[in-house]
Amino acid sequence: MTATTRPPDSPVPAHDTTVPVAAPAAGAGAAETRRSARSGVAGLLGAATSGLFGFVLAVVITRGYGTTGAGAFFAAIGVVTVATAVCTLGAETGLMWALPRRRLGARGDAARVLPVALIPPLLAAFLVAGAGALAADALAPRLLRGSGEGGDTLLTVTFAAVPVVVAMTLLLAALRCVRPIRAYVGVQFLLLPVARPVLVGAAALAGGGLLAGMTGWLVPAALALLACLTLVAGPLGLGRGAALRPSRTDWSTFWRFALPRAASAAIDAGSMWVGVLLTSVLAGPADAGVFGAVGRYVLAGQLAMQGLRVAVSPQLSRLLGQGERAAAAAVHRQLTTWGLVLSWPVYLLLAVFALAFLQLFGPEFTAGVPAMTVLALAMLVNTGVGNVQSLLLMGGRSGLHLVATLAGLTVTVSLGLWLIPGHGATGAALAWAAGIATENLTAAAFARSVVREPLFDAATLRAAAATVAGVGLAAGAGVLAGGRGLPGLVVALVVLLAGCVGLLTLPRVRAGIRVTMRQIRGRDGAAAAANPAPASTRGR
């Protein structure tokens, strides 16, 4: 199925308010990069907040429950995360792909997608919840080692929450498509990450066990579900006469895209948690706790790319659905450069100063230094190729995305079974790192063949070289002055901050910042409206 295929009864999306006319392709690309800049900044600010509170949550869990308890806690989170990813059946990405191509409002056809996207995943979620609750006694000793006598109850509550988390995940995807990005940011990047450490911390301070802590982690999902229901009802015309009865074409078109994504979504969401669960089974809960703590840092560093991805995915779906490959590639190149500049310093510092970061969790977690270094370097590949997965998915090529994710999973599990028994958390990190590189390089090759436009440019390469050089010099100064512990990290951060301030004195840097700020403020909006995406570039 290709991105240019639209159901016969699907009207022009509500987002397309202008009639395409002939215009230079460069003008279309510039207009779309202005649009993506504004959305990208909102996504980045939300991701930064989410990353901060995600780190706070990791500290609360590790400090409150120790290595063994944290291993069981992270494993429980892994169970609900993987179960949710499996049960959504790829429908969250399907909504992100389908809704931008439909008309909103009471007279539109967007609301017809909701039953198609919600009913099968919720049925799957209830089946998994029931089966998991019945098998909790047998599964808890294997999956939640270190949870104590209450492990079966903890696992039952975890499985029971799966339908709620599935519904929340799907409605969050709908929210991103039908409301401005600030609504999505408010729920996904503020409500959830802020409420979780508060409630889990309160449970730990009150002397509650793992069950109380996990309940504190789950309750914000129910609050987010209610918020999403309220926010999506208006734009979709729910309660105002919008048609909810889908046609046969709605079902077939949606699930032809979503079903291949179902497997890759489970792999994507569960990539770290597969490692946690394998480590828990093959090496013990202490190693699983260490690997889970390391994974928290690694995922926090990826939040910049996540913020950019959710900000522009509907835009990419619209562009690729119209055949505007050049404009979509321009958006991708801009956001790849942004993501690289924001993410690589984090991962380079994590690689060099892993000891300092893990000491914040407690001395028993410093055994994860080699694992942290390995994974941080692997994530340079992940962020360096940009959001190539989004290009594949929003272009309707979920099958190719599945091939890439299966390749990565095969490498991760195969190496994990071989390395984890003898090397614990370090072996899990080596396996996951190899899987990360395999998946992302494969996806990048597929995306280039599908888009048929350059996915990188000279600006991206210059940004990569400058980032490695600048952070490398700062890290080197930190290691020489204070070692790889906290003193060295402080020195490196001071040197890096001084270097950034110094760059602001360069005219070329200031000029680039001014251009970006004009994009964000939308000063060129009139020009963009006067030169909408041209029909002449379709299919390029």
C-alpha cells in the first residue's frame, strides 16, 4: 500500500484549506519547514519536561526500592508497556496516518475511523488482561523476581490496567491529529510524566510496597484517558451528529496499513523492556534493575527525537499522501539536524561520564557503567539517521518498517540469549546496541528508496562534526580535571556552556538563530499561504 492511495469515499482533508496552484517546489519545501519548525519547538519543550520528570521517576524508583525492588518495578512497567504495544495492533500509528487525510467536524468522515481503530485493540486488551490475571500466579515468579509474596497481586493489577493504557494510547494519537500540538504536549509530556513521580514518590514515602508504587504509576493513565476523551470529542463532532458507522472500505484501508505496524509497534515500544525481562530471567533481578536504570537514561536522551516525531508526523502523512516527497524530505532533513544537535551532546556525555550519572541512583548501580557507555554510543546511530521510521510509516510503508524492526529484534534477542547469562547488564546492552544499529540503518535504506530524495545534506554533516568536536573537547577537559565522576561532569558542562555562549558571538550563528526564530513565529506565514504546496511536484 502506498502513501498516495486514499479510500474512494475519503474527501480532501480538512487541513487542506487552499487549492494547490503552480509554484516553485522550493517554496513548498520552505513553507513546510516553517510549519515543522513551529510544531517541532512545541514538541521539544514538551519532551524536555517529560525527560526531566522521567529522570525524577527513575530516581524515585531506584532510591525507594533498591536494585532488587527496582528490577521488579521496571519489569512490571515492561509488562504493561509490551502488552499495550501488542494490543494496540498498530492502530495508534494508523490514526496518525489516517486522520490527517480526512475531514474533521460533524459533517466530516474522520469520526468514522474511531470505531475501526478502537474496537479490535480494546477487545485484544481485555483478552490479554483476563488471561494475564488468570496466569499471574505462575508468571510472577518468572517475570517479577524480587517482588516478594505479593508478586501475583502486582502482576494482576498490571494486567488489569492494560485496557485503560491501550485506550489512552489510541486517543492520544487521535488528539495529536485533531488538536494543536499544545494539547498533546499537555497530556503526554506534562500530565503523565509529572503525576507519576509524585504519586510513586508519595507511595514510597508512606511505606507502601511495590503494589502501591505501581498503582501510583498507573493512575495518571486513567486521568490522561479522561482528558483525551474530552479534547477529541469537539473536533471530531462527537455528540453533534458526526457519523460513527464505518464503511467496509474504512476497515480494509485502515487495517491494511495498521496490521504490519502491529508487530513493529510491539517491538519498538518493548525494545528496552525485552532486555529488562531477558536480564531478569537470565541474570537475576539485580542485573535487571541496573539495566533498567541505564535504559531510563538512554530513553530520556531520545525524548528530543520523540518530541520532533510526534510534532510532525501528521504533517508528513499529509505531504506524502499528496505525493510531496521533496517537501517531506526537506522537513526530515531540518528535523534530523535539530535532533542531532540536541541529542548527541546528551549521549556523548552519557558515554564518557556514565559513572557520574549512575551514582545519582546509588552506588550499587555503578555496575552499569559499561552498559551505559555501549548504549549511549549506539544511540548516536539512532538519532543520527533521524526519524526515518516516521517517513516509512507516514508514507504508508508499514510493511518495510516491520522488516527493519524484525531485523533489529532478531539481533537483540539472539545476542541477548548468548551474552546475558555470562555478562548480565553489559551483555544486554551489547545485544540491544547491535539491534538498534541494525534496525535504524535498515530503516534508513528503505526510507531513501521510498522517498527518492536525499535524507541528509551538508548542513547535517556540518552539525554532526561540530557537535562531536565541541562536546569532545569539553568532555576531555572534564576528564582531565575531575575524572569520569561527578566533578569531571561538572567541569565538562561548564566548558560546554562557555563554548555555547561563545558561539553566540559569531555573526553566522546569530543569523541562523534569527532565521529559525522567524520560522517559529510564523512571520513568513503570508508568503506560505500565497505559495501553497504545488500539484506539479506530486509523485516526485
